[in-house]
Amino acid sequence: MAGYVYIVTNHKRGTLYIGVTSDLERRIFEHREGSTPGFASKYGCNRLVWYEEHLQIGTAIQREKSLKRWYREWKIELIEKMNPDWRDLYFQLW
């Protein structure tokens, strides 16, 4: 089963939330609706600004754990390589 690692935020260079899922569209929809209580909902992190697909969910989980240990500035650089304007990528998933 494939997996995705993703980063959502509340605004450009704002609070970052890193997650992993097997269904990116559904998970980001949940963030946008605020339907799941927790860190992302508390801080309004509902804009998808970066994601990465993996062939195996286990690999995606390992990548998520690795990214969570990164310095904030490294995460920002990662986002800006893929998405320099911090656009919400949710509508590009289809």
C-alpha cells in the first residue's frame, strides 16, 4: 500500500504539522474541515504546502519520523524547493 508524507500549515512560514497517510485527499480534507481534534486543528493547520509519495506506507512512516527531527529551517527549505509561494496544493491533488 502506498503512503504519503505531508506538511500542512496555517500560513506562510507559520506553524507546521507533518503527517503520514495512505489517503492524502481524505486526510487533507479532514484537516481543512477541522474534523480531527489535535495539534493541527488547534493551530489551524489546514493548508497543504508539501507532500511526498512513497510506494510503501512503512517507508512513508520512516520519512515522517525523520522529518519531525529536522530543524524548522530545514523543513522550510524543503517546502520552498517544491512550493516557493506556499500555495495550498490541495486543489492540485486531482
